[in-house]
Amino acid sequence: MSNIQSKELLFNISVLLDNARKKVVSTVNQTMVITYFEIGRMIVEDEQNGENRAEYGKAVLKELSLYLTERFGKGFSQRNLEQMRQFYLSYSIAQTVSAEFNMIEKKDNHGKSQTQSAEFKLPDNQINERFSTDLTNLNISQKYAFNFNLSWSHYLKLMRISDLNERKFYEIEAYKNNWSLRELQRQFDSALYTRLSLSKNKEEILQLSEKGQIFEKPKDLVKDPYVLEFLGLAEKSSYSEDDLESGLIDKLEHFLLELGTGFTFVARQNRITFDEKHFKIDLVFYNRILKCFVLIDLKIGELKHQDIGQMQMYVNYYDREKRLQDENKTIGIILCQDKSEALVEYTLPEDNEQIFASKYQTVLPTKEELKKLLQN
């Protein structure tokens, strides 16, 4: 199409269709999760009416699995039904379902559930009536629209996280950042919650579980350590700063996810010049939330005080030559394999809010390393 208006029409319709498809997928996922939650609730309530709950529950799941599989096809194995049951227990008894959901339940039920399961009998007419009634009363779009925003696969992973605050944090971050299941697994394996918690007090850790990662000040941008296992570099093998930088650029999408929300790539090996001397900043990013440049310098081996001085020079240059009036001060992050906390403390001023030094790892932390992080 050569006509400019026609190209614009083509683009607008394409965007509309893409958004519509995403909405359909999201709605289907949400409806499925809500339905599984309700199936879990029905199973739990039915178990509570049984005399020998453990044995009764196993018998119910087995018989229910056979019936549902025959009638609705795959997806209702005994194992899957057990997961639905556990999903309900994890997200209702642990009170991770939103307060509005609980409030609606109280208004509708006057403190007692109206939808108590009958004895476990499976004549068709009762099953049809039972499901029809419950799905009608659910009013899915209004009651649950904001409660379950992820796929069933995400929730299967999340409900295996025993710490309630940690689980809520990953649920919020997965939704906010549109993490795939694979990325959720990676962030969990890299102990993102633990790494962010290390520099926070109890109130700030609680805020993580309620709001996810919030960027309000420069310190909030920084993790220690950064986990760069996606580069495929062996831990402590022979590689250069150029290898590390090239790997980060080649896997830029992964690195942006590791950095966090709001980062945009600006430049690599950004050259600055004054007094006929040339310097190169390894990586330059911009954070849209804090409205500031973020400079990253990569160091192989242990951090030296000269490295901190060099970063201070880069930050000062950007603040005086690049930063606009309505932008915040530049942040500098030095990524190194090892560092002395004392060296960092005494090299930087007491009121430092701009320069940070963090370790990086090229492999995922082991259980022992995570325990050590928590103990420290």
C-alpha cells in the first residue's frame, strides 16, 4: 500500500487485532484459573463433610477424576485435582486472595458459605445443576478480575513457595513485568527476593510483598549480587571485561530483566572526552521511573579504589554535561567479582546516593550460598 493513510489504517487495525488476541488469551487463562480455584474449594468443603477426611478425600479425588475425564476429557487426573485442591488451600486459607474477594464472600454469605458441597454423588442432573449454579453466582469478571492475573502454570510454581511474603512478591513482579513461566523460574532460582531483602529493614521487606519492587531512590535500583548466569560463562574461568560486556549486549533482553523495571539501553563503550583525553563508559542505561542515567562499569577481579574514583568521574561528567534540568542525578554501578565493604565505605562520602558497587555471579547461587546470604 503506497497511500500513507492506508498504511496508518493497516497499522491501527493490526494493533487492535493483536490487543484483542492478547485479551482473549488473558481472559481464557483467568477463567481457567478461577474455575480451578472453585473446583479446589468444592473439593475441600466436601472433604470437611467426610468422616475420615484423609481416606474420604482420596476416594473422592479418584472417583471425581474418572467421572470428569470421561465427561470433559484430559486435564482432570487425580494429580491435577489434588493441585486444584492445594491451590485453593494456598490462596484462600493463607489469605493471598484479595481483601475485596473476602469481603464479597462475607456480603453474599453472611459469614457462612451458601455453596456447601452435597455428599459426593454423581448423577448427571445434580452435577449439571451444581456447576451451573456456582458458575452463575461467581460473576467471574467482577469478583476475580484482579485476583488471578497469571496463568495456571505460574500458580503451580507460586504455590510451591512456602514463605507467604516471598510468594506474593513473585506474583506481583511476574504480573507487573509480564514474566513468562521460564523467567519466573529464573528469577526465583536467582533468589531475587532474597537479594533485594538483604539491604532492607522489616517494614521495607513487607512492602516488597505488598507492592513488589518500588523505585523511589537510587539505592532501590541496586542489587547485590547481580546474577548473570544467562551469559553462559563458567564461574571464575578465564574471560575478559570485553567478553563480559559482549555477553551482556548479546543477551540484552535478559540483562534488562535482571536490572529491573524501567531500564532502557542507551549506549555501549560511550566515549567522553576532555583535555584531549578519551574515556569509555562500558554501558549506559536510562531509568524511566527515576528519570536518570545509569552508568555501568564492568570489572574482572576485586574492586580497587581507583575503579570507584573512575566511576565518580563518569557520574560527575554526565551530571554536568548530559543531564537535563528536569532529570535526577546520574547513578553509577560498578559490577565486580569481589569487593571489600570497608574499601567502598571509606572511598565514598558518607552521604553517597550515586555510586554503588555490586558483585556479580555467572552461575545461579547454590543452596549453601543462599543460606550464607540469609545468615549474613
